[in-house]
Amino acid sequence: MLASTTQDTVNNANTRGEKELLSLKTPPDSSLTTNKDEFYNIIEQEYGGIWGTFKFEDSLGDYSNEGRSFLYVDGNIDLTILSQFMANEWKLKAPNLVIPILSAISRYKIFKNLKTIEASKTGIRSAANASEIWFITNGFDLGLPQIFGSAFRDEITLRRADDAWAIQMGRDPKKRKKLTLIGIVCDDEIKDFIDFKAAQEKPKKEIRVPMRKRDQISLNSDHTHFIIIREEPIKSSSINNLTKKNITIDIGGKKLEKLTDAPDSVTNKFRDRFENFLRQDKSQEQTASPVESPSPPPPPTTTKTTDTTAVTSNPWGDDGFPMVCTLARGSPGTIERVYRKIQNEVPIVIFKGTGSATDIIAFAYDEICAKIEKEYEDSHFKVELTRRILDDYPLLRNNNVKRNEIRDFILSIVAIVKKKEQENRKLLTFIDINSATASLNDYHKFILLALLQSQKMITGSKINAQLKRNLTLTLDWNAPDLALSEIFQRDDNIKYSIQPELFDQAILGKKLEAFVDLFLDRDFVLHRYLKADKLIDLFNKAKDKEFFTTTSIEGILGQTGDEEYVSKDFVEKDLNKIVKRLTDISHFFSKHEMDCNAMGIYFGDKSEKGVQKQRIRAEKKALRHLIIYAVLMNRHQLAKVLWKRSFEPIPLALLCYMMYIQLAPYCHEAYQKNLIEKQAKDFSDCGLGVLDKAFNEDSTRTFEMLDEKHPDWGHMATIELAYNADNKPFVAHAACQKWVTRQFYGEITPRELSWGLFKCPDSIKIVSSAIFIFPMWFWINFSPIGQAPPTSSKSSDLPANAKKGSEPVPKIDEAKKLAEHVGEVNIRQENGFFQRIRRRFGGNNSNKQKITSSVSKPDEDKMGNFEKIHILWSAPITKFYTNFVAYLAFLLFFTLAVMWPSCGHVLLDCVVWFWAASIAFENTRVAYERSCSQSNLPLQQAVFEVILQTVFLALYLGVRIIGLWTFGTCHILAAKAILGVGLIYYYYRMLFIFLPISPTLGPMMIRLQRMVMDDFVTFLQLFMIFMISSAVAISGVLYPHHPLNLDFFTRTFIFRGLMALFTSEMADFKKQPYPCSLNATSPREKEYACLRLSHGLSFSYDNMHTYHRYGIPLPTCNRPSWIAWFLLIQYFFLAKLFLTRLLTAMFGLTGARVQSQSEQIWMYNRYEIVMEYAKRPRLPPPFVVLSYI
């Protein structure tokens, strides 16, 4: 409750306002302002309007800076006319938020350290860049308006520099939010340095504003617009004189505050009226009438029609704009203005710690929040509040009425605020500038928080409009936490509907991925949103399309990146090509299906359950499409947010990994390529994390997921997708390796028998069972590995399915052990050798044994012998070992054929040739199947191998068999050479087709390959430099007259250069059998020696007579010298000592570095071997011909 003094003040203010209204002239009907010239005439004639630009003087006395727009007008101007002027002349757009700055010019020193000022400027710039905001100040170059102006100046400077650089680089400047900082000033404060009288003759004028002199208030030149209010309106000067008389307060010859700071000054009255006009909202009904405001209402109109017309002609619409005030320091008049704002339910952000009014209000609020007892409030609290008021305003010690009035204003402010807090609305938000500088950096967030917390809860049809406005602000200011806490979680009973425009802004905006997640949490239906045209719009409206243009348009499609927009048929035509190239999946996008899903048309089962399934499927596809869009546009965080909501996290993570890996080669910059590879690894780690968790929780379901083939992924299983993506860590995971092991063993499991000290290897068990048949009865279990009955004789309390899902979870490092098959394999009961023979041939002796046997082997006993043989020979592990044994036999015959003397054994040669031909034919079939399938199994190596084998077979047949035995060519050496090279090839081939399956030799071969491909190639590069230079230098010095022929090149590079690594032949350096120096006795012979030896200008050096004449019997003679020894020693030092030891060190370093990688690569390659033998015929070459038949 206000005290009596406060009520008297309010009544007096209202009385003064009523007298003003009686004398104000009725404004003209705004409907007459349709003509632009007539509109300007009204402003000029009715309100004395003068407009133009202020030219501020700089430090050099120059007025060349950019002008600032101003309007000099009467304070009683119709605000609708003013709004039309601002929209038409100043081109101001409707703001999303209005922020009036409440400050005083009598107490303007706010921040005392530079760090606080810079932090506040950062927060102001963040707010100005976030959305279309109007800041309204008193326009002076002091206090908070000065800080706002400085922040705007810094922002304008940065924008100009950035735009200048963009223009210099041939780019269009960025589109940014318009900066609007409006200063509202009374002409009485600036009449000493700005003269408007000279501008009366011409309404639009350029006025120069000189620099501020000492002890003089000046305008802030960084404001974008100024509204100068005439202190004495042209046609009613008596009112302002009365007002001025009433608001001037002198205390002992000293003014409590300056005239401009008084709440009823011309400036503040106009500001209150203008701000209330901006905030007006005709669409909202007030549930309770607030306390009558002491601020004067807008000027009345003659008829109700005129008022309605004025409102409807507002250029920015009928609804008002959100408003949040900012308060720093302030005078007693500022406290009254705060009271008026709180009465009108305008939220205020207060800079606590700046002193004066702000700290007094903060103290009162904190005390009332902390102390609830009324007795304390009435006694001690009021005394303490009064003391603080007098400490800040000592001139009030002799004016108890004004002091109590200020105190009551403060109490009323806090009372209204506390009352609104009971309604879950907060009108005061405090920023403590002394707590941390970072709080001022978040000034824009405090503004938005104050706005959201002050709003009423709206119901009915208006809720969507308020939701859209609030979410637009939170999107502009990138405040997802405020959107969640202050919008969605404010009332759990309200169900919000997210509009597509907001989702567009979240998808296209920079760093707004959290809003996408937030909207999807609110049941935003993606498939009803994502039409084919909408997807094209997302590509066209993307803010940064450089990556997409470089990698997809120019790199993959091979088109020029000159087109700014993609075509209408981009989805089905080009986008499917891009996805096909990156993932090998055809027809990923279907325009017809996307459009039908968006319209709610689903194909398939029309029952309610069927339609629900189709909706889920459509939502899955829409999510995939958006993830593909995010990856192609290099929106990694957006892709991660969408991926986390997917129904198929593992395949989608592998798909994103594959796309990033395939896009990396199209990146021209190294940093961009490294970033893409890092993002690919991130998705790989995400997929691995999900796989690991799934494997720990339910291994059976995980194996089913790995083996499941989905039509949307090109009918590829998940593990096949990982292999095609070249994702080695995923394939090397324990779950995948266990799946590979099960695929390798097929439907059989080798049994472990008790042989005393010896243990028979699985390879011998399988090969002997496959060849001799009968060992399979006691060595092979016909059930998948890991699924045989338990060894315990006690019956289990758990069902079979439960036992499958409760297997111990192996770690990633245990994948190799699983691959080696050293993990536990369930052993059947009574697995002794003789016991099995007795059960197989002698039968069971007791009824109990029959029951036990029938329970332990229900499926195996139902199988016939031929079915078991079929299952045994169909297992990939059986095919592998039988192929290996057959290949060893082939090498045995091949070795014998090479060693056979002279022309060899024709029958043996025919057998070897036929065997090699069957191997080549089988390799051709495998290569053809790989080329026709979607699998990424290596094809180039298979094709190259087929070509080599075909060439060898042709030479073998033509030179060895037909050539020697039919045509009698007698080219025995050539035939031996062909067979020798072929034998080496087929022996070396075994290293790459059979040994990689070994858990020991496989990783070792990978390390050896890395050493050869990396270290040894590097060694050869260095060695070639030393070898060529040293070999040529040594040969040139040692054989000065040797002819330039093939023998000399061979001796130089082969024997002197390359073979010097292995031999130390130095006879030529020690002995000289023939003289090798020119023996020229006379001066004339010396003079013409070179001319005679070179045959003139032919430079042939082949005249032996001339060489004999000069004492050289042979040009191939050697000439030992100390320089030759020096060159040889330095070459041996570099080649034999330095380079060989360097190669050894490089081998050791590479071996240690790739130790863990080799294990992973081996596991990855193991999948390739298993899948290859799973598709091979059951019989090995040469018996594979029977399988073809």
C-alpha cells in the first residue's frame, strides 16, 4: 500500500495530466496520411517537425562521419503518425524486442573498472546481433547510454571491416540484424550547441553537432536515431511552463536532480507514452486493472473511430512488442519511473552494485524476501531503508515528504513484484556486477530471461502466437536452456505445437542443434515436415554451402559450383547419385514416397496397426534423410543430435562414418580433411559404444542385429555395412569377431577328446573327418559353436534362451582369443574316445543312458549320415582346410615338375597345368561374383591375380608343354625359368591366402606389409640417391675411358651400386692390369689429345688406334686412385652402416607402433576370408570342376 503522500502525488500528477489533455489539439485523422507528401506536411505543419541528419564533429574538427537520423518535433505528436514516419523515413522494421534504458544524467558513473565495461559491451553486442531490437535511451554521452553507444560503435567498426574485406575478396557482405539505438532528448538540454531555428525554413536538413565542451552535456554520436522533443510545443506553451514549475524541486538552493531526470519532465513523459504505445497489445485482455498510472495517457481523439483508425494504421501491426527495461544507478525520479513500469507489468533488469536507486531497490527486495515477519518490516526495515535513501540522496534530509514518497515507491515496487511472483511471474531480474564479470557477458540472456519470466500464462488460441514469438526470440539468442525451462517446462499441462517455420530456423541456424533436439522432444513429426521440396529448400537456404559445393557438387557429381541453388529434380537425380557414390546404396531418396508421407498417405496394410507401422517407418526414413543432409552440409553436431534419436543407431553411425570417410578425399585443405576424419571417428566411436552396450545386455539379440539384412541399407547386414565402410575398429569388436567365428565354423563344433598328454588340433579333426568320414562321429558336434549342451551333469534351472543371453561378455581385447577358438567350447557328456566309439557302434547298455543321450543330442540323432556329411563339407572352416591341403598337394606336384630334369615329365606337367587352371578359373569366378555384388571385398587384387595366372598358364602351355614336346623348340632354359618364377609366385601366394587366417602369422604378415610398404620404400628412396650418385662417381673415376654402353651401365648401377650392399669386391681398386693414363710426350699431342680421342665433334670415342697411340691398350681399363677409395669408403659408410641400421630402427619402430593396429587389421581381414569361403564351392581345386557340373 502506498502512503498518503504517494497517493497525493499520483492524484496531483493525474490532475496535471488532465489539464494538459484539455489544451492539446486533437490530432488529425491518420487515415488522411495515405499520400506520402501529405503525410510529411502533417508532421511539419501540425507538429513543427524537422528531420534530417546530425553531423558530429570528430577529434580533428571534421564533420565527414556518417550522419545520424533525427526528428525534431512536438511532444504531443500522434504516435501512430510518428511510427509511420519511423517506418517510411528511417526504414525501421518492427522490432522483436524493445529495451528502454532507465538511467539519470545526474548520477551517471556506473562501472569503475575497464574489465566490467568491456564485459557489458560484449553482452550488449550479443543482444544487438541476436535479433531486431530497439534500444531507447536519453541520448546523452554519459552513463549507460554512453556504454551502449560505445558497444554499437565497436560493432559497426567490426561490421565495416568485415564487409570491406568481403567486397575486396569478391564476396557479398553478410546479412546482419539492423542496429537501432534511439535517443530521446529534450531540446532544452541541447539548445546551447545545436540550433534548430536555422532549419525552420526547410523541414529536412543536415545539422552539425560540435564536440562537447568542458562541463557540457552532449549527444552520444553512436546512437543511430534521435527524437528531439520540443520543450514548448508550438501551439501550447503554457502547459510546459506549468509542468516545469511543478516538477522543479529546490532544496536549500540546490536541485535534488536535473530537470531531465524528473519523472514528469517533457522527455520522460514522452518516453513513457512512446514506450506504452510500442508495448500496446490489443489482443490481450487484462485480467485485473492495475493501479492507476501517474504517467499521462496519449492525447484523446474526437471520436472513437479516429482512435480505431490510428491503431489499425500502425505500420508494424496491431499487436505491441515485448519490452524489458534496464536500470543502472538512477535518481529519485528514476525510482518513480521504475514504479510506473512495474505497475504496467514491464520487467526490469537491474545492474545490482552500481549504486543509488539500483542498490536501494535490490536491498529492499532482498530484505523482504529474507524476512517475512511484518513486525520486522514495519520497524527496523523501514528505518534501514530510509537510512540508505538518505546516504545516497543527502539533500532529502530536510524534505521528509519527498523522502517518504521515495520510500513508499520502493515499498510499492517490491510489493507488486512479490505479488506477481505468487502468480509465477517475475518482474525484477538482478545482475550482480561484483560477483563475476561473466554475468555481464550474458546480459542478453538476462534480458530474455526477464521477458519470459514476466509473461502471463495464456490459454486458448493465443497460445501458439505467444509460443512462436517466444521461441523466435530464444532461437535468435540461441538460448535453448531458457526455452526448456521458461517455455516448455513452465506449465506441463499445456501441449505446444511446434510450427515448421521454427524448425526451419533451428535446422538452418548456426549452433542451434539443441533446439532441434528440444523440438523433437516435443513430438515434432519429421515425416510430415520433410517433403522433397522442403529438403531442396534446406539445401538452398543453408548459410554455408562451401563444403557441400566443393565435395558433393564439384567433387562427386563433377559439376561446376557456380549455381547458387540446386535444381528441383535434385533429390531423385543428383542426391541419389551422391549417396550411391558414398555408401553404395541405390535409390536412397524417393520424392514420391517423401511427399506421400508428408501428406499422411501410407502404402501397405490399411489396418490401424499397419498404418502405425507405416508411420514409424516413415519417421525413420525422414530422420535418415535429415542425417544425410547434415553430413553432406558438414553439420556434424546436427547429425549427432539426429543420430541420437534414431531407431537404428549402429547402422546409421556406420553410414555416417562411411560418408565422412568417402568425402575426405574431396577436401582440398589439410585441416578440413583432418576435421572430416575426426568427425568420422566420432561416429565410429558412437556406433562402437552402442554395440558394446548391446552386447553386454543381450548378446543373442546383438548377433541377430549383426546378421539382419535390411532393404533400406541395400540388403546389407550390419557387419557387412561396417566392412564396406572400412571400419576396422567395429569389425574387430568382440561381438563381431564372435559372430565371424560362428560363421567360420558354420553348423559344426570340433569336440575335445581326452588323449592323455596330447591334444589333436582342430584342423586335423576337420580334414580327417572330411576325407575319411568316420572320424566325424567322435570329433564333430553338428551344432553351431557356443550352442552345444553344457558339460555339467546337473540339469540347469534356466531355460535355453536365458542361458544364451547370459553368456559372459568378452572385452574388446578378447576378440583375438575368440578368433583363435581358445574360448570355452561346450563339451558333451561322456566325451572320452572309447566311450564315444562304444556309443556309436555298441549302443547303450541302460535305459538311463538312452534317456540321457536323447536329451543331450536331440537334433544330432535326427540327422542322417549324408546330411551330416553335407553340413560338414558346407562349413567355411572345412572348405578352408580342404583348400589348404589341396594347395599343399598342388605345390608338391609343382615342385616335382620344376625339379624334373631336362624337358620334364609331360604327364606331370599336364596335371600341374590343369590344377593351376582350375585355381585360376575359381579365382575368376570369385572376382566376377565380387564385381556383381554390393560387397566391398577387394576386387583389384583378385583381377590382378587372375591376369598373372592366365599369363603364366599361357606361357606354361606354350613353352613347356607344347613347345618342347610338340614343336621341339628345345628352349629348356626358358621353360625352366617360367616354371621357376611361377613356383615362387604360387609359394608366395600362400602367404596371402592361407596364412592370414592364423592368429599368429596373420598380424605378423600385416606388420611385415607395413614395414615393406612404408619403411622399406622410404629406405629405397634414400638408397637410390646415395647409390646413383656414388656409383656414377666411382665408375667415372675408376674407369675414365670406358665406352658409354650397356655393359658400363650394368657395371655401374648393378654391380658397383646395388650389389655393393651384399659384396665388397675391391679388386679393381687394388690392381691395374693395363696402363690407363694418357702417354703424351710432345706438347702438340697433349694439345690435340681430346680432339683425337673424341673423333672431332662426334664425341664417339671409338678410335682404338688413337687410344693405342696414347698408351692405352683397352678403353675398359681401370685406374686406381685415392679419390676412388674415398668415394667408395663414403658410399660404404652411408649405404652399409648408416642406411641399413636406419632401416632396422625403422622396422623396430613400425613394428611397435602397429602392434595393436595389426591385431585390429587382422580381425578385419579375417571377416573377408570367412565371407569368401562361405561362398566358395565345397570341393577344392581341381575337384571344384565337379561342383560346377
